[in-house]
Amino acid sequence: MGKRYALRMEESDSWTVFDVFTGQPVELKHQVMVGMNTRDADAMVDRLNSQDVKRRAKADRKS
């Protein structure tokens, strides 16, 4: 299963968390995940991908 979220470097030490399916930056609680530092962006991608794996597994069990 491919990962849904990834990082894109915009400038030196400025990262965007984006959805690989849509190519669009992620928006959480009305905040777009752009201009992030490396540490925070990496942590966000890990968290989002973990949540997505759990969501997909739950959906597979229901089908």
C-alpha cells in the first residue's frame, strides 16, 4: 500500500506536506501545511500516513 502523504521542499528548510493522490497541500483545522521546518513536516507526514493506514484497514474490514 502506497503512502498517501509526502513532503515537497519549497525553499531551503521550508517544506509542504501534500497529498500524493491530489498533489495539493494538506489542510488541517483551516491551516495549510506549508512553510514548515523539516522536523515538524516529517512528524506530520508520519502521523498522517499512520492515520491513513489505520483508516484504510478499518474500511477493508467493513467490506
